[in-house]
Amino acid sequence: MNPELIIHISSETLKAILLISMPMLLSGLIVGIIISIIQVMTQIQEMTLTFVPKIIVVFITMMICGPWMLRKLMDFTINIFSNIPNIIR
């Protein structure tokens, strides 16, 4: 196994991780910003106010994007397993 192959596999793994986690992270970020703007406008400085909406939105995003995320993860895993003979050379 040469260093270029290890770097390639590592970069593909990081790309897959970022791609799979992006919908949940973006939805949590957007909800957090919206709630922060509402808190600034109403001057309510309750720290726990952001957690429940974020959890709900991330859970809904996981339910909506779950099949797509699972398909991407399965494709990546199948690709890695099918390339094992090439990797161990």
C-alpha cells in the first residue's frame, strides 16, 4: 500500500463524512441563527431556548435525508470493500 493510495482513501472518507453530515449541520445552523435573531429582537436571553427547536429540526432532517445519507454511505462502503484486492497489493 503506497502513501498516495492512503491519502486518496483518507480524502474520499473525509468527503463522504462531510457530504453525509452536511444536511443536519446546515439545518441546525440555520435554525440556530433564526432563533438567535429572534432572541436579539425580543431581548430574551435564555440559553436553553435554542436546543429544543434544533433537536426537532435535525431529527426531521434526518428523517427526510436519511435514505439519501444511507445510500451514500452504502455506496462508499461497497466501493471500499470492492477495492480491497487493489489496496492490499
